[in-house]
Amino acid sequence: MTSKLAKSEIEKWWSEGLHPTVDDIIKLNALGLKVEKGSEAYNFAACPRVAFLGDWTLFEPTVGKRIWMDTARQLLKDDY
């Protein structure tokens, strides 16, 4: 997850000629997420989402599944 607050601050630093380290960026992003989401919401957002539809259980796709779906969509889009 990327913090909008941290992203805007880092872009501002770059425009001012500053060069934050990777550690600075990671720490600022973590702090920005805490500010934006609060301590309770962050833990909840990290959980995989599940929905129930009658007898069906729907799970949020994992990163690997999303990559596979994007690849499959490109193949179908290009008429392979």
C-alpha cells in the first residue's frame, strides 16, 4: 500500500532537489499509512477480503492470481 500523504511529500522533496534514501521513503510511507488509516483500520485492510453469496464463498484474488488474470486478459485481448 502506498500512502498518498507520503507520496506527495516525497515528490515535493524531489522537486526541491532533496534525495531521500530508500529507508527514509519506507519509514515515511509506514507513518503516512498510520496517519491515513489509523491503527485499527490498517490491520483490517491487510486481511484478505471474503464475501458470501448464498452457498458461494468469494475470496479476494492474491497478487499471483491477479498477475495470471492480467496475462490471460492480454492473451484474449490480442486474439491469440
